[in-house]
Amino acid sequence: LLRMFFDALYDEDVIKEDAFYKWESSKDPAEQLGKGVALKSVTAFFTWLREA
């Protein structure tokens, strides 16, 4: 489900590529709860983004 949101947000230019990468690498404690699970669910999205 999260992957579908990421795809839509990227495809519609709501969130730019650099913002996805910033979130992925962020170490902000306020963003850590559940982030590991979220990252696992969007691994294919980030793989695709890097190869695009």
C-alpha cells in the first residue's frame, strides 16, 4: 500500500526524488517509529528510483 502511495506521489510530482532520498536516510528520532517496516515495504520503489 505504501509503495502505491510513493508511486503516485512521485508520478504526480507531489514529492520530488530528493525528498524521498532525504526521508530514506533521515535519522530524525521523530521519524523512526515504524520506519523500518515502511522502508522494507518500499524497497522496490527505491531500487526503481535509483535505476530510473
